[in-house]
Amino acid sequence: MDSAHIILFGLFAVAMYFIVTDESIAAAFYYVLELANAKIKQRWWWITQNPANPVVKYMMWRRNMKMAKKLKKYFDQKNND
């Protein structure tokens, strides 16, 4: 192992020692992980739902065109009856 791996392992070991021995640090670590998870989910939702994204814009257009065709067919059929 090179020195970078040894330093990272040492930092990880010290952090794990404090997490295991102190309950408040363990709770803080848990909350930081939950916050990171929420931010990742928020970012993923924004990427997949943002109308400025051309892929999302196309998917919305396609879904709306399918709905428009169904509604046109429904109303045309209703008007003919």
C-alpha cells in the first residue's frame, strides 16, 4: 500500500473509533448520511423531472400527444353519436 491509502485508512479508523465509542457522534454520522441521501434523491428528481431537460421535455410532449389523440378520438366519437 502506498502512503495515501495508509493515511485514508488511519482517518477512517479514527472516525470509526469515535463513532463506536460516542453515541452523539454516531447520531450525527447517521443524520449526515440521511441528509446526503435526501440530497441525492432531490438531485435525481430534479434531473428526471426538470422541463428544461430536453429528454424530459420530449417525454412530456409524447405523453401529452398520446392523451390528445385519445381525447380527440373520444370527443369525435361522442359528437357522432
